[in-house]
Amino acid sequence: MKKKQIKILGIETSCDDTGIALVSAIYDPSGKEKTKAAVLAECLSSQVKIHSQYGGVVPELASREHLKSLLPLTQQVFSKANVLPSDIDGIAVTTGPGLSGSLLTGTSFACGLSEALQCPIIPINHLEGHVLSVLLECNSSTHRECDFPFLALLISGGHTQLVEVKSIGKYKLLGQTIDDAVGEAFDKTAQLLDLGYPGGPEISKLAIGGDKKKFNFPKPLCNKNNLNFSFSGLKTAVLTEIKKNDIGASNVKKDLAASLEYTISEILQIKCRMALEETGLKRVALSGGVASNKVIRTKFFELSDQMNIQVFFPTQRLCTDNGIMIAWAGIQKFISGFQASEPENIEIYPRWPLSKI
Ligand code: KG4
Ligand code: ZN
């Protein structure tokens, strides 16, 4: 069968990053051959500087910044890609989960554009965007491409989930955090240590040269026979050590950061091992902002050797929030024959689990 080409605009505004991207794909309508996608252009506007003074995201400020950035970034993407707005086949937009104001800003913009261009709008679950990102561009333990079925470990600032991914739209939640997300554990500990926001990259930088075994932090739920996580105890454990030790002493902060990072990598490895044993899956794909962490990546390459399984990570630019992963998820929905809705019927879902897609 003759191959077809599509171009989809992706719009991401679920939290504090405005991400816009134009992705094209050549696909086989019979589904026999793999879809080949190319990123034509992307723009990302981070609000980190604005929110860092408050130690976390301020929802009202986030919506206001999205409103300012959406139109200029979209214009830039079209001009960088040298594509006319009238040439796109659809607009994929994040409609949940996330901050209501941020989601509403991006979705309203997408609906207006869809009406003006008379092209379909494809609502995308942000978590699905992260999970499917490894199918676009990835690093792997075996230099192969990721394929279905796989175990997804989604580790971001708002979520920590283990999901069995059977195919597009077929997701089974196996476990999740019962309190803080793993990214929050990094962010909150960074605040305790007077580091900047977001905390993950700051903790990683500080941890270099630190003693990862200096502090023996707890690994909550690791001896339980379930696939849930708990991270809130970690920040309390760090706080206890801050009170007990002279935090000004040369290596204490470094050792705390290294021990925390190492403990988190061990918790994630232990739970993934359990999930792989339980499901019999042979591939695990990490995604979300925390998946860019090098210590965690190393721990999973070890797991790949130990269990003879394949491990995948999105390339660095696809780990944190971006418009490319939303456009890519939109392409896959479009190809698998999604039903278009009228823009006025598109709703936002601030709480929207992957299992309810
Ligand atoms: O996926 P993401 O950009 O946004 C959400 O959907 O939450 O993830 C942001 C989270 C933040 O908590 C940030 O501290 C964390 O990812 N993060 C990291 C690293 N880079 C970002 N955590 C650990 N190590 C990193 N290198
Ligand atoms: Zn995210």
C-alpha cells in the first residue's frame, strides 16, 4: 500500500513549560511498516526563572506566561520549519493531567487554531506523551529500538508510575507513588539543602564526588510485595541528618546529595525488577524529567545486564516536558484512527490517569 505523510503541531502547557513542535511522519496505512517521524521544528519556553524564587510552580503565574508565549512560539515553529499553518493535518494538545489554568490556556489556544485552520484537534494525555516518547528517539542498553509491549517507568515532578504498555492506548497501571512523586523528593530535598529549583539537576551536580554510602536512607515499601512507591519519608530522613550534622562541613551536603540520589536509584531498580518478574516483560522504558538522571540510568543499565532485558531512555530533550512528545503521541493517535471531536467539545482533565484513556 502507498505510504502517506502527515504533519502534526504539538502543544504542551500542562505545567510550567510552554512547548510547541511540528513533527512529520511517513506511515504505512496498512500498519505493516514502522512509522518514520522527523522533528521539523520545536520551541520551548521554560518558566524556571520565574518560579524558582518561590521554590515551586505558582499556578497563576504559569497560566499568564503560557498566554504570553503561545502565539510567538507557534509562529517561530512554523517559520523555522518553513511550513504554512494551512499545511498541517492536525493539532495535538495536552488536555490533562496538570494545572487547570495552564491546561485551559493551551487547550483554548489549540481550539482557536483548529477552528481557524479547519483541521482536527487531538486531545493528548500528558503521561501518554511521556510514555510514548521512547518510541520516537531513545538511548538503549542494546542499541535497538523500543517496541510494544514494554514496562514503562514514568518518573517526573508530578508522577511516579509503573505501567504495562501493551500497545497505543492499552495501558495497565501496575503501581504508583502513595505520596510524593520521585521528582518531588529531589525538589523538596534540594530546598532543604538551599539549592535551586528544579532540584533534580542541582542534587545531581552536588552529588559528584560525594560518598553515596555515607548516609543509609530508608527504602520505603521495598520489602512489600506490591509495586507502589513512597518517597515522602526520604525528605524527612534528609532533614533529620541535616539537624544532626554540621551542614557547613566540607563534604556533608555532597554526601547527603549522593546518598539520596543513590537510594532513589536503588528503590526504582528494586521495584522495576519486581514488575519485570511479575509481568514477564523483557523491555523497560523510563521517561519523564527524572529519567535524565545519570546515576539512575547507570543503575538501569546494570539491571539490563543482570536480567538480560532491554532498557530504553528517551534522548535528553524528550525527558522533560516538551511539545515534540505531544505531537508524536498525536501522530500515533491519528494513524491509529482516532475520532475527531468538535473544538467546542474538547475538555480539560486536571486529573486523568493513564488507565482511563
Ligand atoms: O517531566 P518533567 O519535566 O515535568 C513533569 O511532568 O513533572 O519533570 C520535572 C522533574 C522535576 O522534579 C526535576 O527536579 C526532575 O524532573 N529532574 C531531575 C533531573 N532533571 C530533571 N531529577 C533528577 N535528576 C535529573 N537530572
Ligand atoms: Zn511531564
